Amino acid sequence: MDWGKQNRLSRLLGPDGNCFFMPIDHGYFQGPTTSLERPAETIAPLYPYYDALFCTRGVLRSVIDPRRSKPIILRVSGGASMVGQDLADETLTTSIEEIVRLNASAAGISVFIGTRYEKQTLNNLAVLVDECEGLGIPVMAVTAVGRELEKRDARYLGLCCRICAELGATVVKTYWCENFDKVVRGCPVPVVIAGGPRCETPLEVFSFVYDGMQRGAIGINLGRNVWQSADPAAVARALQAIIHENATPAAANAIAEEMAHGGLVAA
């Protein structure tokens, strides 16, 4: 790995090698997602806790202050929507010149393995890796499943992650599942945990994140279960404690409850 790529990765990870990525890219296929109608206002109280922001170029240019921003992972795939025929029908939407122009620390792209658009989205990943490697830009592959949530088991996700790594992804974002260690063991590049559907309680989120970290993930790329929660800053601080301080779910829950009730918890 050359110096430039190492340097960009170092911006995304904490000194411990772990990471808390904050995705706010949902609008590229969902439109004005609940709690994300005004992205700048949503992430302002979360700024102290996440390590990097995952967003589209449109949101980045329009609402993110370039003078005060965490490192950026730029969403560069899209072309389908919730009201369209198939969420998997994605293409590359952002050029390599744009990635460089926006000074992104990494590029992020979805693949839809097991769908009719498998070859198309995997080719998108391969093309992006070819373009980014020449400029030392890391690529995060997102193992998306669209509406087919029943596919989230260790065998399927392990297959997806390994294929992404084989095609050159620097890091892979995938869903937590039972036996998550099998997914991680079969993937030769780092794995970060996606948030998935909204959970009923923060403790449920803390529990699957902690389990995933114990089973080999280096961090999370988790948004809805933070900014759609009753107290986003408290949940973000608690997740930061799991990622960078090895806090247990119970300890993280105590941090979140203390913040929610006005207690002062140092970041």
C-alpha cells in the first residue's frame, strides 16, 4: 500500500485501528429520510463521536462545512430509488475526478450479489477499484440486499464480503448476523458493520455492535439507529465507547442513559 492510501486510511480510523463511520447517504434512493430531512442539523450534535462521514457529493457540497468536517467517504453509486423497479439497478454516479476534487478520503459503492444486477454492480466495483488504486484512494464496498432481508445469514454475507475483497475493495461494509466471526474470517480485508433496520431499543444496537466487534469487525457504518433514536448524541457517544473503549453493551447503555438524563460524559 502506497503512502497516499495509507494516509487516507489513517484519517478514517482511530489510533486503535477501529472506526465509527456515520452514513447520511440514504437520500440517494429514499429521498428526505425521516430525521435526515436537514442533514447538517442532524449530524451537528454527533460530530464529536464519529470518525468519518459517508455521504453523496450533493449533500457534501450543499450542507457540509468544508472548514469543519470529519474525513469523507463519498457515495459514488446510485441510479435506483424506492419507487423504481429494482434497487439493485445501480451504476457509477461519480467520476474519479470528482472524488479527487472533493478531497474524499475514500469512495463507497454498493454491490447486490444474488440479484439480476449482480454482474453489473460487481463490475461497477471493479471499475471503481481500477480508477481509485491509481490515485491511492481506498474503496469501501457495501454488501446491499435491497428489500431481501432474509438473505442476511453468515453463509450469504460471507460470500458477498469475500467477492468484494477479491475484486479489490479496501474495506467491506456488511450486516451483522449470527456467527459473524465466519463472515470476518473468510474476508481478507477489514469488515465494518452496517446498521440495518431500526432497532427497538439502543441496548439492542449496542449488543449486536459489541458482538460484531468481539468477532473481528473493526467498526461500524451505522446511521438510522443513531439519528432516528430518541437521543442521537447519547447513542453516538455510547457507540463510540464500544468501538474505541471496548465498552460492554451494559456499560454503553449506562453511558447513553446518563447523557439522556443530563449527566456529563466525556468523549
